[in-house]
Amino acid sequence: MTSILAEIQSLRTELREYNYQYYVLDNASISDYEFDMKLKDLELLEKDNPEFFDANSPTQRVGGEITKKFNNVTHKNRMYSLDNSYSLEDLLDWEKKIQKMLGTDAIEYTCELKFDGASINLTFEKGILVSAVTRGDGFVGDDVTANIKTIKSIPLVLEDAFLSDFEIRGEIILPLERFRKMNEERVAAGEEAYRNPRNTASGSLKLQDSGEVSKRQLDCLLYHVVDANNTYKTHFETLKVARSKAFKVPQEITLCKSIAAVYEYIQVWAAKRHDLPYETDGIVVKVNDLHQQDELGFTSKAPRWAIAYKFKAEQVSTVLHKITYQVGRTGAITPVANLEPVQLAGTTVKRASLHNADQIAKLDIRENDTVFVEKGGEIIPKIVGVDLDKRPEKSVPTIYSESCPDCYTDLVRTEGDAKHYCPNTYGCPTQITGRIQHFISRKAMNIDGLGSESIELLFKERLITNYADLYDLRMEEIIPLERMAEKSAKNMIAGIEASKQIPFEKVLFALGIRFVGETVAKKLAKHYKSIFNLMIASTDDLIEVDEIGERIAESVVEFSNDLGNIEMVNRLKIYGLQLEIVEDENSNVSELLAGKTLVVSGVFEIMSRNDLKKSIESHGGKVGSSISKKTSYVVAGKNMGPSKLEKAEKLEIPIISEEEYIAMVGA
């Protein structure tokens, strides 16, 4: 029996190596026939010896697992987005900022192609792939492990040691040649062709049958390793080692000593990108030194140590037939250009945002004009100009709408605001349904069984007029509705009931207070602990909260003073929603650092940088990203940034070691 297991393990190792050589190195060392014969031998051995089954065996790559529901998974390390740049000047401005923060001009950069696919986070424990999770909103994604295991360029088991436990991130792509063949097959079968490789790759990850995913022959290009210990000193070295351990890290990554060299790389690939076997929409520039990355840290949305350079967007011309107006859940009015359909970057564009009245006036956009359209960041269509040579003779300037397109209330525009608003907040139907749709959305209450169409139907039937009404819905009211079966009604009620466990910061975001997005909601929830503490806070109190400005503060106070909102919040309390923070037993060890701000700088030996920051917060302190007069202490490790050291000494801020910090909090 031992010899059989040894034979099975030997075949698995051999086939994994062949897979790596073929799908990662693009260098087949045996013929397809020989590979298939060895795979068949392994299948027979595993079939005859089921006790040696291994979910990560090369024989399991074909898929076949059915996933009815993709579970939400909270990322251990947030997946941030990237700030964008479009010119050499943008890159130079970015360089000046990071040079100032680091206190040095000696910065090395990596340049990588920015792949146009679906972001994925792979988690390995002891050399085995244990989960694959989509980016989602950066905080929470979908577990698509079964589908990812069908992608042959992703190793399921590492034969050689790389790191013990780590995450590696990349982009799931559909190669252009494979996309072309898929569309040929679909058209031949009388089916509609897929629009573009990016959306097709993303959609493939959510197919319920992993066997179908396997047939699509997706690929995965990897570009970032998350290692809490920074085992390797640089980003480039980490990826180089990862490539040698079976991961498909593109060869195009290069090192640059200056932004001038970075820009040369960008210009080369702006021309060469169309020769690549997959889509790319720009270049990602990163600070190479991992210690410098740690020093720079993150903003609320993006890493300070990386920036994306976006290639010039594709542009087409078409006719603007009519300008219409839409009202959003906050009452903001958005003018929309209804266009003669045109192909742009792989999709058919029929509509484009005109942003606001100032933009229309600036470009002098009129109905029946021939306009130039491009995709902002190659995602959202926008009008960037007018072909005046083709303007009709009897053309007349656009007069911006004076009333709401939904409730016909006169629009208002406050000084300094680019947008017009419908002031009929609680009477405008689109604003009402928009707020409820926001409330149930994935990033907010994430209510299963409810969608935008369901909300429209429930509102039309007068079963709901605000989001609190959702918790009064009954089965007998829902079942008689159009396209509503008993199972759908049960799922809806169950989803509403389950939402009562959604944590307070998400409930606060779900309330739809103007200017209170996800990040602001988390800050307010953490500071005030409950909705009731928040609603009695004054504008001056709110402004004292870190990163809360006057505009946000005034909006929160306005919401809190509205009698209708007070009634709704009280109803939500009665229904059992989480309107205060449920403290984790480990979340606050003490209040020793309450009211204090600590800046962490350098390399540490006893605690990891992330653990040190968590410790500060668990003792009631705040972790600052830069040194200022408000900084209470600087916790300094080895190789502390010289600019931070100089500033701390100039402001006479106490500098303490890692050991002194540990003694201070009694850990």
C-alpha cells in the first residue's frame, strides 16, 4: 500500500511540474499525448485507491463541483484600489509627495503592466491553496475557490518552500485568442457574442458549475504578495522568488531608478500593448523597497506607494439625439446624453453622463451634435468634445432643466456646488426608492432575496415608503404580487430577518446620510459607538472627529434633526437592528492610550508593524500616518524614516522604542 501511495504522489509531483512548465513558463517538456497518458494513469490509481484522494490532485482540475451560493468572505488584508495618473506631470507630483514623506530622493520603482481582468486573492497555508476570494468591495469578496482550482496556471500545492502562510494577488484574465474562439463558437451556435474579455472572465468566476469554468480556459497573472513578515526586502525580489516557485508572474515587470525611466517604460508599452495576448489598460508603478512601502502606508482608498498610469482612452464619435435628466437617491440631478449606439472599448455605448450644467455649458453640448465619446479610465463613457464642423444649422444652445424629471419640483443649486438638486427629499418617488435600494445593497445591509426591481414593485403596491417598512412586510402581502412565488417571498422575508445582524457601521452607511460613505460611516461608528450618541452630536462636536469636515457634520446634523428620520431610527431599534457597536472582547484591552495619537515608523523585531498598530488601537489610541503637533508619541524601530525623525525632534515629540511601547501598555 505504501508503494502505491508513493507512486500516486510521484505522479502528482511530476504532473504539477509539467503543468508549471506548460502554463506558466510556456515551455512544454512532454507532448500532450504523454501528459494525458500520465494523467489517465493517475486517475486509475486514485479510483482504485480512494483512501488516497486529494482535492488538490492534478486530476481534479477539470472541475465538476456545483456552487449554488458563493459565500461572502472578509479579507484578512484589505484589497485597495489604485490612484490614477494620466501624464508625466502626475507621476512627478506623486514622486514629490512620497520623497517628502520618506525624506529621501533614493527611491527605486517597479513598473508592471496593468491587466484588465477580475482581481483575485489567493491564500496559501503551509504551501497549499486554501481559498480564492474575489476583490468585491475591497473589504468583503466572494469565495470562488472551486472555480479557481480549474485554472491550470495556478498551483494548488507548492512543491518547494516559498513562504509558510501568505496571500498572493493577481488578475483572472481571458486570453484574447481564447475569447475570439469562444465567440466564434457562440455565433456558430446562434448565440450572442460576448462583449469583451474582461467581463467574460469576471462572469466566469461566478458560474455555478466549475466544469463549465474549466472549459473557458481562464488564466491568472500574479502581481503582489502579502507577507506580514516582509521576508524579502523588495517587491521585485518577492515576485522573482514567487515566479521561481510556480507562480505565473509576468516577465514584463522591470526596475526603474527614476520617474524618467518609468515614463520611458510607459511609452514603450503604450505602443506595444496591442501585441500582447491579453488586454492591458495601463502601467502600475510601485515603490520597490518594502520598508519604504510600510513607511508610506495607505490613504482611506489606496496605497501611497503605488499609482496607476492609464493609457489614453479609446475615442469615437457619434450623434447625441437627446439630453434627459436623472434624479438620484440624494436628489442630485445628472444630465444624460442619449446617443446613437456606438462600439467603444469592446462594449456598445448608448448613453453617457454629462455630469452637470457647467460641463454642458463649457463644451457647449447640444442635441443633434456629433460628439466625441471616450471611457473615463476606460470604464465609464463620457463626452469630451463636440465636432463643431458637423453641427446642424438650426442648432440651439441647451437650456438646463429647471424641474425634477420625476416629481416636477423646482430644482435648487447651492453656491459652490456643481450639481442641481431636487429638494423634495421625502416626496420624490425616485429618491424614496433610491434610498431603499441603497439600504438593501451589498455594501450596506446586503439583504438576500431583494433587488432593485423588487423595491420598485413593493413601492408601487404601496407596501413600503421607506426602508423601515421592510421590517413590517408579511408573507401574505408579498405572495400575491406579480412574479412572486412562495419561495421568493420566503427568501425575501428570511433575508430581511438576517439583516438584523449586520454590524452598526454598515447600518449607519445604509441609512443614506448625504456625504457619509463607507469610510466615514466606520469612523463615526467607532467614535460615537451608537446611532443615538451620533444623533445628539452638534456640528462642532462632529468636526472634532478625525477627518470629519464641516460639510459632513452639517449633513449628519440635518439628518438627525429631521422628525421623520428620528421616527425611522426608533422603528429600526424596535425591529432589532444593530444600532450600536458590539465590542469584540479583544477589541479594546484598555483605554491607556485614549485621546493619544501614535505614529509608527521603522522596522520592528518583537511585533510586526500591523500587530503594533492593532495594539495601539486596542488600547484606545489612534494610529497616525504622519507626524504633526497632534502626535503624542513616535514608536521608532530600526531604519526610521529620516524626515519623520527630523520632524519629531523639531516638534519635540517623544520618540519611544518598541520595548518602551510594550512596557507602556503593560503587554
